[in-house]
Amino acid sequence: MTTQTRKIWVVEKAGTFENFKQELEELPPPPPNHVRIKVKCIGLNYADIFLVLGLYSATPEGKLIPGFEFSGVVESVGDDISEDWLGKRVYGISRFGSYATYINVPITYVKKTPNDWTDQQACAYPAQTLTVYYALEELGRLKPNHNVLVHSAAGGCGLAALSILSKKSAKVVGTVGTSSKLDLLNQKYGENPNFTFILREPAKDFENRARQALLKIDEEDSFDIVLDSVMGDWFWPNYELLKSEGKLIVYGSASFTPTGNLHPIWNIIHWIKLGWKYIWRPTIDPMQIVKDNKTISGFNLIHLYEKQERMNQLFEQLQALELEPPSKINEFEFDQAVEALTHFKSGKTVGKNVLSVQH
Ligand SMILES: NC(=O)c1ccc[n+]([C@@H]2O[C@H](COP(=O)([O-])OP(=O)(O)OC[C@H]3O[C@@H](n4cnc5c(N)ncnc54)[C@H](OP(=O)(O)O)[C@@H]3O)[C@@H](O)[C@H]2O)c1
């Protein structure tokens, strides 16, 4: 087996998109229990933006290739792996490292791509679907007819959550940041009497508007589960909207995304704003959670990566749901990673953003 020259995107020093560069390097043959994948598509995650900007708490030290998910074709196999894998279309999860034209991955993180899925759909599926499934099922203990609030419902995680919740007969209020996203969601789910969608802004009357929205589809005006990927000004309304025994599941902090041109010298003002938001981020007294009989959970999918068996069980449970493949995909060329992340950071994207590799 030979080494393979590959292109990679590298964060040399986190902080600005200017330090996010493409390089060439030699990839060694796959070690035992690994396969080498000729990457066709890479799924982008919001965490990639935080990672490039140096705001991602789970980032390892030093130079780093971002990327949590990929799809492609098995190009060579390490010792102990059957050659039957050669040429198979696959997708999977990586603990960083997917922004590359070839990758070596442990076989346990690789799944066969269903025949009727495109490579774009396959790379768009694992990280966000697993994230919201874990949030809803493992942490939220989702039951049929539960009332669920989903923020950023038109985003990658949001659409994956709606897809799962539509299989579970849950009553869902979804929020979005712009009215064009409302149109898209109403086109897709307008016929579903269990789903309704609202604008998230402004935060000051959000709690009341979310209650009114729920009353349109249910007799109750409070939620069993709130999926919070936004935090900031919405944290307290989210908490107040829970029923007794309700669960607030915090898994993202999109409202902390710095806006505008991010060069630190020219845009100190954005970083000051971010620092201000950080200092005034919501905090809670544990005694209050006891009094209110509510639960707040937080999680990061990266921890599940270390628990392969559990992760594979969750994948199997997801397979049993027979979800449709992700349907809304924005495609960029591999060389356009900076443009893709800049667009993603704008908060205007709908569905999943992916990079496609031309070999
Ligand atoms: N904990 C984990 O393991 C894990 C795993 C995957 C994703 N996540 C989190 O889940 C969330 C969704 O991830 P995703 O990859 O599916 O992204 P996404 O929802 O497709 O895109 C992020 C969305 O955040 C919203 N947003 C809110 N405030 C914003 C701001 N100030 N600037 C820009 N956008 C803002 C925008 O939608 P609207 O304005 O329409 O709401 C934007 O489209 C992110 O917070 C991400 O970090 C966490």
C-alpha cells in the first residue's frame, strides 16, 4: 500500500478565516482496522465556524483539520479489514479531520450509503441527525404527543429534528430568524396539524408568542422538551416555557456568533460585543431548578464519539425510523470552504451546507 497525496483545510492559528488555509500533504496507508476513503462530500457543522474562530471549547491544541462527517468511496483497507469494502460507497463520522480529499477512518465509524441516497445526502446525515436524536430520545425521553420547541428549525439540526418528531407524533413549535425560512417550513410541513412555526425575534415577547403558537396546535401552552441551540436572550424564556418535569436541552450557542468581518484588528468592536455577551451569559441557581421541578441538560456529540458501541446503537435506532435523507442541501466546491463557512456564519442558510470534492 502506498501513501496518498491529499488536499486538506487547516486551522493554523484559530481566530480568523485568514488563518484557515488549504495545504497538500501525504496520507500514510490506513493502519489496522481503518479504511482509506476517497472523499466525495464533507458535511459542514456550525461548530466548524466556532473552531476556526477559536470559540470551540472542545478544540484540541495545535494545527487542526476541522470536520466531523464525510461521504465517499473506500479506496484501500488496513490489515484485518475485508477487501469486500473496496469500492463501497460509505459515509461516517470523524473526530475532526474530514476537510480533506482522502481520510483514514476506523471502520467502526463507517456506514454503507443507502443505494438511493446521493453522496451529498449521506454526508449531511450523521452528525446533526445523531445530535438531535440523542437530545430528544436520550436526554429528553421523548414520548408520543410531547410538546417540543425547536430553535433554528430550518437549519441542519432543525430539519433533522422535525424529521424525527414527525415520526413520533409530537406537537412542535419551530423558531427561525427570518421570514423567508418560515415560508420554506410552511411549504414542507404546512399540512401537518402538529407543527407550527414562528419568528424568534424579538426576545422580549418570545415566551408569550411561543405559548400562543402552541395553543394553536394543542390545549396546553407549555413544553415537555425545549431544544436550545441559540442560548443568550432566549435561555430564560426557554426555561420558563417548560412544564413541571420539562427538559431544557442546551446543545449550541448560535447567538454568540460574531457578525461582520472578523479580522481582530479591524473589528475589535465585534469581539467587544462578544465579550459583553459572554460576561452577561445566563446563569442559574440550582435551588431554582429543584423548586421548579425542571431539568437542564447540556451535551456535545464529541463525547459520544468515544463511546462507539452506544453511538452505533443510536445509529441503528435511527435506521429503524426510516427517515428520509436530508432534502435541503447547499453545495460548495472543496476549494470554497472559506466562502461556505462565511455564508453559513451569516445565519441565513437553510438546511445543510456541504463541500463536494472533484477528483
Ligand atoms: N452539541 C453538539 O454536539 C452539537 C452538534 C451539532 C450542532 N450543534 C449546534 O446546533 C446548532 C445548529 O447547528 P447546525 O450545524 O444545524 O447549524 P444551522 O442551524 O444550520 O445554522 C445555525 C443557525 O443558527 C441561527 N442563529 C442564531 N443566532 C445566530 C447568529 N447570531 N448568527 C448566525 N446564526 C444564528 C441561524 O438560524 P435562525 O436564525 O433561522 O434560527 C443559523 O442558520 C448550532 O448552535 C450548533 O453549534 C451542537
